[in-house]
Amino acid sequence: MAKQWLLKQQNQQLDAALLKAFKIGPLLQEVLEARGITTREELEKWLIEEDLHDPFLMFEMDKAVARIQAAVDNFEPIIVYGDYDADGVTSVAVLMAALEEIGAMADFYIPNRFTEGYGPNEAAFRSFADDGVGLIITVDNGVKGHHEVEVAKSLGIDVIITDHHEIGDSLPAAYAVIHPAHPEGQYPCPHLAGAGVSLKLASALTGRLDPALTGIAAIGTVSDLVPLEGENRWLVKKGIDALNQSLPVGVKALLTVAGHQGEVTEETIGFMIGPRLNAVGRLKDARPAAELLMEQDAAYAAELAAAVDTYNNERKKIVETITAEAVAQAEEKVAQGMNFLVITGRNWNEGVLGIVASKIVERYYRPTIVMNLADDYAKGSARSIDQISMFDYLTQEADILTKFGGHHMAAGLTMPLENIEVLEQHLNDSIESEEELQPIIELDAEVDFEQVTTESIRQLDKLRPFGSGNPQPLFRLNQLDITQNKAIGQQGAHMKMVLNGRLTALKWSAGQLVHDYPEETVVDVCGKFQLNEWNGHVTPQLLLEDIRTDEVRYIDYRNQHASKFAFLKDEDVIYLINAERKRQSDDYYLYGDNISGHDKIVLRDLPADMEAFFETMKSATAKQIFIIFHETRPVYFDGMPSLDKFRQLYKMIYSQPVQLVKDGLSICQSLSITPDMLKFMLAVLKERQLLEEKEGLLAINKQAGKVDMLASPIYEARHAQLERERQLLYSSFDSIKKLINEKMF
């Protein structure tokens, strides 16, 4: 599906004095202006690193710290009650380290996703009471635990809630609620992740900001996709710096098994660390992930890391299996015209359904719900697209759902089995038009090719770390020449091209597009800039997001082995063949047919009729034309025999009738012609009635008068074929394109 490119509006420009003062180059200037960062105050906020806010700015922080310190002084057992995702386990690790430092008697508990679900659990709280626990501190959960807090209070346990999730109509009656968006508080950064809130409590307890704990909190912050703006961004930046200064033992072990080398970046967290920590809780009890983050013994950390990595590999296999089944359903539903996909299956692991839904959305760009079917209910995850709020759509169907929760782009839900078809119908009826389903790429700026330099790209790092709320800048460049294009990686999985002779552009998992964009095509591209370092050389590089061209793309496979274009059998193409050929399917058309409406055409046969060929090309609307022009018996290299050759052959047979089988080779040698040429010349002489055959002998018809050899239909047919081969099969590629363009446009 074609993607819509939207360019951000630049309402204000940076003045020259600020550009000079902050040493801002052209690419960075474009991004800052596109994002409305044009005043000195805003520039300082984004470009000059700030200290993190005082944790005691959080509402009830002083109250929580006093209660925890009292528990420490009284040797009161404390439970840190966490969550099973990456944000949850990092929150646990951060707070446990601080409690250990101040001498607390603390342990942690993470509920099981499958048997206990998310958030406070009454049975667990009752078991804590049996163990003599006097204080529970929730991390990354608890703000919806009204009932469980009341149960704890009835059992003589105080509860301190630290959370960052959306607050409902009221807060639980906990001893203290530490939340960056507390309705009675005025904390400057309301969008901290659970790990960020945990870090605040940890630093309040210890009186300092521990770099090691900041690194762990950065992992949770990036993994939870909270907006990387304000304090969140600086927290992650400081955390990444801390990780690169000194990796915690558990994180180092995890990166080792992941095969990571070099610096840790936000991408390292987002694509290597976070998914592995998440994988444990998606499949089993998440405790090993938290233990890994807290482990100080390198040998045992290596064992835990190997176990976590095994969970991740298992998770990948499960996702792959379920995705294959889900894609089969999605394919069928899309073919039926459905724009809101509801996909179900039995015995699907509920912990990975969000990942599967994301993969379906990525493939079909349609809001998707993926659910596992139990005996009497369905439970699953939903993922959406920018144009459609999943939360709003599900809110409209709340009466047929058992429960649901989420936000614009993602949600979780449980519902009765008998309501699934009704939900699917209602959701599809709600989407008014397919225009809502066009993928959108929001671009920061359209830039000139000359602006793309090593230094200008390096300056973009001033906006790091990138992530939710602060995406890596996307740029558009127009009218670039593809000077080289090829598939790289295992089985040619990726596409690598060179633009304007010097800018390398990569598109992952797009090796199949190499055939769509041949060399010399003029394209517009959009993507993210990065620097490629190789053998001491640093050069600009573009990670392609999308590519487009208004040109008709021609791909030349003339006179090449069939293996070169074997991929066409798997492409959505039509084939042009000559009338004497057999149509093998509905995808085969004859020269002369109307082929409008088809995007990709293959000129398989060399046309036997140029007028029919031109007639077909006039109707073509294709954007890609694959040129093969197969000819079983080409005549181009043999050419046309001269009239003098005909005279010599005529004289040879006139003087002595010949037997072709016996005398043919010697005639060819005498005239310096090929056997095929001899057959052609004899056919012309016969057709002109200058030659007759009697009892196997070829003899001249001495009664024939003078004839015009050039008027022979056989002669004319060969001459026409030679001309077709010259024009189409053996001319330059530019000549072919010019000829076809003249007929198409």
C-alpha cells in the first residue's frame, strides 16, 4: 500500500544569532524548526543537559520515605511488589538496590501473568500478611488496586504505591501514592516510566542519584515507550552514559549472550535488552529477569542471562508460529474487504499476542485484535494505527466486552466467545472509508543533497536519545539518481543502493525491491541519516523509510539466462506473448491486447508484429516493465544476404543441379554463409519460382523470367524480423526506453 508523506509545518525560523550561538548546522536547523524549537529557552531545554528534578517535588514523597525509614529502623519486613514486563523488573531492581543500601529487610514479588494477571493480587497480599510483612511498596502498578489496598489495611499492612499508569476516578486509600501525575501534585515531568518513579524513590531514600541505578532505570524507560521529552530524555541520556561507563554485571552478561559489542545506545536497549527482559514474563514467571539485573556474581549472572536468552528464543519461535496462523486469517479477511481485523486461535500464548498484533498491523496497516480462545472467553491484545484510536473504538463496544484497557495505539481485552463476531462486525462498520487506512510517514524536513554531510549528520546526535515523543528525524530528498542497486545479506534479504554516486542507502528486509528500482531510475526517498564507519572512514548513510518515483521503471533482461529473472514467477505480473504462443493462464496477454490497469508487465516474446506491439503499449499504465524479448531463432547476427550472394547461388545451381544433403555444406563454404542462411535463400528462390525440386535435386527453372527478389514475402519477413531485433533486442537500453515511452505517453 502506498504511503502518504506528510511534511511538518515550519511556522517559525531560528534567527542567525541563535544558529551561531548554538553552532547549529543545516540538518539540525531543519529539525528544530519543524518541531517548533526556535527560542533560546527551548534550545537550552533540548540542547543543554539538565539535572534531574528533586525527588521530593513528588506529592507524598516525604511521607513515603519516612514510612520506609521507620520500617528499616524497626526491622519490619518489606515487600517490593512489581510487574512482569521490562519496566516492571527494572523498577524492582532499582528500588531493591536502594532498600539494601539503607539496610532494609526487603524481598520482591512479581505476579505471574497467566495465573495472577497484572497489578495487586489479594491472595498474594494475604500470603504476605502470613509472613509478617508490614509494608508493601508497589512499583509500576497499584494505581487501580483499590480493593487490594483495603485488604492489606485490614490485615495490618501499609501500602505505598509507586506507579505511572493512568489514574482513574479516584486513588486507592494507600499510605502514600507516588505518581508523577498525582492530581494533588505538580511534578514537572508527568510521564515518567515505572522505573523512573522507582528511581525517584530510590534517590530520595539514599540521598543521591546512583549512576548504576540510573542506567537500570533508563532500560525500563526506553522499554516502556514513554515520551522521551524533558526529564525522561535526560534520565535516559544519563543512564546510557552510565551504562557505557560501567555496565552492571547482569546487563553485561545479557549483552554478551546477545552478541552485542560496542557502545550501548537507545537502540541497544530497545532491540536487545528490553525484548529479552520482556520475554521471561511473556512465557513464565518474570523473577529471573529481575534477579539478573540485581546479580553481582559474574558466573551466576552468565547462567541467568543464558536462561533469559533462551526464553527470548522460545518467545521468537512461538511468535513466528502464531504469526503464520494469524497472517493466514488476516489475508482472508483483507480479501473479504475487512478493514478492522479480529483474529482468533486456540492455545495461543496470551503473553505474545501484542507482538503478533503489531506484526499484522505492520504488514496490512489495519487496526488488529488478536485473541486466544479459552473454553468460555477470549482474551488478547490490540494494536492500532495513527488514524484510529483503539481505546475509543473499544469504548464504543464496552457493553459486549468483559473488560478492556489501553490507549490510542494499544489495548488489552477480555470478552465472551459469543460476542466475537458481533465485535468484528461493529468495528468494521465503524470505519467509514479506506482512506483512513493509508499509512502516514511524518517527515521533519525536505533537504538538498548538498546539505547531507558527515558533520551535519553528527550534529543530529544532540537530540538523542531518540524514542517515543522524540523520534529520530526523518528527511526527504528529491530527484536522486540510483547509480547502483543490489541485494545484500543472507539470501539477498536487504537492499543497498547508491544515490547520486556517493550516498549509500539501505532498506532492511527489502531485497525483493531491487528489481523494482533499477540503476538510472530517478527517485525521491525518505529516511533517517546515520554515519557509517569502516576502516577508519566515516561516510553518510541513509536508512530508507520509503522510496518513490514517477518514472516508468524498465528492467532489462534481454539476452540473459532465465535464472536471472526466475523471481518473476512469484511476482504479480502479466506476460506479453505472440499470437502463435499458448496462453498458460489469465496472466498471459497477446500483443495487440489492451493491458491497462496492470502495474507490472513482462515483455516476454520479441513481438512478431510491431503494430500490435505499439497498440498494446499505448494502453499500458504499468509502472514497471520487465524486458526479455525472447526469440527462438534470432537472425540479427546472420543478417540479410546481398543480391550478389543470390546471384552466386543462382549460378552454382544453374550450372549443375544440386542435392542439398550432399552438396549443401560445400555451397555454404563457397558462399561463406551458414546452413540457416542457405535454407532461407533457397526458400526465397523457390517462392520467386526461380528454383524447382525434382527427384531430390534442386535445379533452376530456366523458363522463369526476371523477378524482383526484394519483393519476396519471405525476404520481407526476414528483413522485418531483423529490423525488430535491431530495434528491440540488440539496441541500447536507452533506445528501448525511448521507443516505448513514445508509444505509452
